[in-house]
Amino acid sequence: MAHWRDSARSVRLFFLDFRACFPLLILLFHIRIWTFILAVIATVFFTALERYGFSLIVFLRWLRAFIAGNRKIAQPWWKR
């Protein structure tokens, strides 16, 4: 029996997070070598994200901030 405090935990399949297992489910429906390679790469990617404490949304926000850089301009260059 699970306690209500366990409701916030993420779903796991052995040691993998459920987001990392989803590409393996796609592999089961379309068994090809390229799908296997894609599933392994996606599983490694999601496992690495979880290892560093990122969710996919947080990682995409971090990537956007990294690409934008440190300098933020409030006005466009054509209105100066």
C-alpha cells in the first residue's frame, strides 16, 4: 500500500525514469535498426538530463537562455 507522500515521485522502470523509457515503447511498435539507435540515444539523453536534475522543459529553457547569451537588449536596434 502506497502512502500519499509517495504520490509526487516520478514513475520508474527499475533505474530508468518513465521519460527515458518512452522511446523504448516506440521501438516495440516499429522494430528497425534506426529506431533502436534513436531509442538508445533518446534514453541516454533523458537519463543524462535526470542525472543532472533537469526536466525536459527546464532543459529547453536553459538552452534558450544559453543561446540568447548574457546581453539582453530592451529596444530593437532600429528604434534607437
